[in-house]
Amino acid sequence: MTYCTKKATVIFIIKQGDKYLFQKRTNTGTQDGWYMMPGGHVDEGEKVLDAAVRELKEELDITVQPNDLIFRLVKPEQTHICFFFEITKYQGKIINNEPEKHGDLQFLPPTDERIFPGIKNEINAIETNRLFLEV
């Protein structure tokens, strides 16, 4: 039997009214120029919730308690498995803490044409309370 190893990522849903927080990817080599939800990789040996807490601090300079992460969606992809968490409670002020990777940080409606097209399927799944989205 052959097993497939995938990298895990954590992706964050932060809303302001009917808009979602997005970062414009810059100099990353992946989806550069598109707006994506903030997120990052789970390091080897790291727990998913610990990675989420770490990535929120690294990317947005906010502090979140693991119990305050609201699981919303899992999406397996060819090389990754993505865990989506909604963030409604945090300490600090959201800032672009990695300007070398994210040229811009703003709340956008999910219909904005600058958002990476695949994200719209994920937002639809989240808004309809689906917990699993397979590509």
C-alpha cells in the first residue's frame, strides 16, 4: 500500500461586515499579484492549532488563543491539506507584518475581481456551512 504525504496549511477567515481580509501576494513565487486569505504552513511536528496561533502572530501581528479558533472548512488538494479557521476574537491590531511577501492587506467583498478565483469556491463553502470541500 502506498501512502500520500501532504503538507498542511492553515488559512484564516477574518470578516468585517460582508468583507473578508485578504493579502496581496508579492515575491512568493505562488499566486503573486492575487489577493488571498492570510495563512501559512504547519511546520513538521507542529500541531495545527499551534501553527494557526503562530502564523496569525507572524503574518498579522495578532494574538489568538487556540480555543478561540473556529474550524470552518477542510480542503484537501493535490499537495496540501488546508484547514480554514474563522477568527472573531483576538488581541492586537491587524497589520501587514510581512510586507516582503504581502504587498497589501485589505478587507474586500468576495466578488472582487482581484481575489484568486479558487478562493470564491472556498468562501461559498464557508458561507453555506460546508465543512469539507474536495477539488
